[in-house]
Amino acid sequence: MNDPAPGPRARLFRESAILQLKLIADGFRDALLIPISIIATLVGLLRGGEGCDEEFQRVIKLGRRSERWINLFGQQKPLGRQGGSVGQMDSIIDQVETVVTEQYRKGRSHAEARKAVRDAMDASRDDQATPPSGETRPPV
């Protein structure tokens, strides 16, 4: 049951839709980081001393990590263990697309497709939360 490869218009539509989702996520991230960075700066300025930029540097680190997670233009190195794509927006989009396509092919309703997506995301979240035996997660 091999499906024919999608045509150039279908690929263009898919890539454009993914870019739009990533742009929305990136904009939301930026809107959150603006006040957070200002607050971190004010805290540092009020506290003063050698480590006055500690909170601000944590915001920078969070921004870099979220930038890698969103991977807006596909140029970032993958997050996760052994360079896998664990936690990346791309892998989440791929999972959702796979489940929705599968549900559509089976002729399922929107409610059934939504439930299947939720179940897949929950299973993925459980896999990411539980490190393999003997391995510990570094603090975030």
C-alpha cells in the first residue's frame, strides 16, 4: 500500500504550513522573553555585585534552548540524547501529521483523530520523561 510521492504543490503547502506554525511559536516565545528579560535585568541591576547578570544569563540560555527546539529554518542541531530529535518541534509536527494521516486513511472522525493525536503525544511525553535504565537526566 505504497502511496505515491506528494507532488511539488503538496510539498510546498506542507513546508509553508510548518513554517507558519514555527513562526507562530517563535513569535510567542519572543513575546514571552521580552518581559522576562526585562525583569531579569532589573533584578540584576537592583542586586548589583559580581553575579548581577545571573538571571539575565539564564534567560539567554532559555532563549537559545527554545531556539533550538523551534528550529525555525532547520539549521539547529537536534536536542536530546545522542543527537536525536527528542523534544524538537519538528518531531512533534511529524508525529501529529503521521497520526492525522493514518486516521484520515482509516476514515475516522475528527474526534477520533484528536484522541489519537492526544494519545500519541502522551506516549511521547512518557517516553521522554523516563530515561533508560542507569541513565539520569541533567537538570534543565
